Amino acid sequence: MRLPEHIPAGARVVVRLHAGVDERTGRMQYRDVVGHVRSWDGETLEMTRDAAANGSRPAQDVSIRPEDIAILKPVPERPVRR
């Protein structure tokens, strides 16, 4: 995938990562990370992964190498719960 030269800090994105090949099916597997960009220098995407909506996982800081990225696209903010 051709990645953008500039990704603004604070943008909420979903990044689909290559997660290897499933041994049983032989199909490529992927893992999604949704969160807010902290920085992008063309070599490392630093982002804060959103906490799970059900509270099962806290927010986490992640570093992603560009060669691991299959798809990157912006996503809207979560709706505000009352």
C-alpha cells in the first residue's frame, strides 16, 4: 500500500496489519488497530489504540512499521455515550 507522506496528529484511523498466514486454511490473516495518530515520520506510525468499548482492554500506545500495514484509512470518532 502507498502510504501518505503526512498523517495529522490526532487523526482517528484504522490500520489493518498483516498477521501472517493461517496454518489450516493457508489464507492471509489480518489484525485491525483503531486509534489516534501521535506521529508519522514515514518510518514508524505512532498511535494510541482506543480502549475497548466494553472496557476489556485499556488504551495502549503502539508503534507500527509501514511494511506491516495492509490498509490505512480515517474513521469517525466513536459516538458519545450518555
